[in-house]
Amino acid sequence: MDQVVKESARRKLSWRNCIGPGLITGASDDDPSGIATYSQAGARFGYALCWTLVVTYPLMSAVQMISARIGRTTGRGIAGNIGKCYSRWLLLSMVALLAMANTINIGANLGAMADATKLVFGGPAPAYLLAFALLCALTEVFARYKRYVQLLKWLTLALFAYVATLFMVRVPWGEALRSMVVPQIELTPDHVTMIVAVLGTTISPYLFFWQASEEAEDVTIDPDSDPLKCAPHDAPAELERIELDTLVGMGFSNLVALAIMLTAAATLHAANITNIETSAQAAEALRPVAGNYAATIFALGIVGTGLLAVPVLAGSAAYALGETVGRPVGLDRKPRKAKTFYGAIVAATLIGAGINLTPINPIEALYWSAVINGVVAVPVMVMMMLMSRRRDVMGSLIIKGPLHWLGWLATALMAAAVAAMAILSI
């Protein structure tokens, strides 16, 4: 009888909420600053860099799958596991850099959302900036966890705006499809820098921390769940769910990124408009070449993706900070029970908004954010790969086989990208 109950629970687990952290993580990767990167790639190089989004799909899927499995297996986020396995100064350094990069990205995203709203409705951008910052912070602090997660899932629908925009423009599909399977690489500083930018945008450290922490929190809030290392009989169903969730989420993310790059190539590059620095500029530039409807849908998509990405950026930093200092973390906790966690969310969001009201150049700030993300990503990925093979961390569920080697391949590619960025910066 007990065996029948266990098998029934497994079947229920494999289909209930099968799409969750992976979908939200993948969708948040297409944030307004990412939209700017993909738009710039399409505007400057046409279809030449479409292959990068095909190549990165299996690599980013592997890295995110590994981070999710670490969180679900151990019941801790990435920061909690690093703190257990490595020196405290290393953890503090990684988390400080992550928080800095995330805050800059939050500022860039909030600014893009405000500019996009002004583009569609008119009015003062600073007012929209403040409204979006307060909406994101207060919703993340006070919304009930299950309802909040459902809200984030619904916000992923905003990304369909970019698929819709793609079908409003004329694309030479023969050339576009050929560019996806035949890599075009020019050994020039501009071309290599853009490849590095695309890699850094699709494989970002905050995504590792967020997905692992969400998997760990799902264990915490479910009284019938235990970390997989303590309940290995649940592993087959849970690992299958994580795999499907991640593959769908990352596939959705790259499909949308590809739609943005193709749209920019078919319109902006074709019209010789090659200097796009922000997502709002991309939306404005679309208007004369693709029409008002395309520009408006593109701009509204920026707002929707920003509402999804800003909480993920703030939340991933808060999870990492809370685990580092040993404070309670989790969106399911009441604010008074996790003051450090929610305080970090509010601080990161408001400081990010404040960056837009200073003389700091947002484009230059985003550049340094990309540099910081590169600095953080490689050592974090190395530590994740090493932890995924440690039995004292993963128990009997160590990661091996193709997933293990894909993870190392992604790590090596990111290391090469960071090295290229450093060489080109000299």
C-alpha cells in the first residue's frame, strides 16, 4: 500500500507545476538591457550573429539545469552551498559583485521601462520610473508567494510581443535560416565584442542564483518535500520536471532573443540604422521603418519584460546576500520574518532607480555591469561544476554524463569570452 502511495505521489509531482522556475528564469533573461543587446547585434551585423543563439541554447540549458539540481538536491541556493564548501572571503566577493551588477541592471531596466512608457503614452519619464520601482519592490515584498509566482508566469506572455513584431516585418528567411546554422565570425574588435555581449547576456550569474534559490524554496514551503539528497526516491520525477522546465524556459528565452535580432536585422540594419544603445531607442527606430503598430508592441514588450526581470534581479541578489550572512530568505516568508532579505530587494530596486537620476551614463554603467557579470560568472560556474560532483553536497545524485560535460563546455566558453573582452579592452 505504501509503495502505491509513493508511486502516485511521484506521478502527481511530475505533472503538477511542471513549468515554473525554469520558465521564469528563461523569460527574465530577455530583460530590457538584453533586448538592447540583441537589437544592437541585429542592427549592426544583420543576420550574421543569429548562430550565437542556436549555439548558446544547449549550453545555457545545461548550466541552468545544473544550478536547479543543486538547489533541489541540497535545499540551499548557490550562495548557501558556496558558503558551505569554500572560503567566506570568496563568497563575500562573489555576492558583492553580483549585487553591484544586479543593481546596475535594475537601474537600466527601470530606465528603459520608463522611456518605453513615455514613447507610447507621453508624460514625464521620472514619474514612470518611480512608479515602476515602487510597483516592483512592493509587489515582491507583500504579495503572497504562490500568487506572486503565478504573476511572474503570466508576465512571461509579454515576450510574445517580440514574436508578434517579427511577423509584422519582412524577413528574407533563406538568408536568416542559413545564418543560424553557418557561423559567421570576423576577427575584428566590434564583431568579437558583440559575440561576447550576446554570450554574457544569455548566460548571466543572477540566473544561476535565482533558479537554484527558487527550487530550494519550493522544498521549504512544501511540508511533504525534502531535499533530494534526503529523499532520493523522489529524484526521478523531480529531475525530469527540472529538465523539462529548463529546456522549455531556455528555449523560450532564445526564441524571443532570436525574434528580436531578426526584427532588428530586417528593419534597422536594412535601413542602415546601426547605432542602437537602448531598447527604447530600438522601439523608436522601428517606427519609421516598420510602422507605429510594430514600434508600440515592441515598446510595450519592454515594460512587460522589465516587470518580470527587475524582481528576479533584486530577488537573486537578496537570496545570495541572505544566505551569505545567515539570515532567513524566501518570498514565502512574512516581511518581518526576513528583514534582511526584503530589505535587500527594496534597496537594490530603489538604488537602481536612483542611478537614472544621477549624471552616471546608463550605457557606460551597463558596460561595467557586463564586465562584472563576466568576472562573477566564470568562478561561480567553476564552483557549481565542482560542487555538482561532490558527494558531501549532492549525496548520491552527483551530476555526470553529457550534462556534466556540457556544463564544463559552457564554463570554458564563458572563460574564453571574458578573456576576449579583457584583451579587447586593453
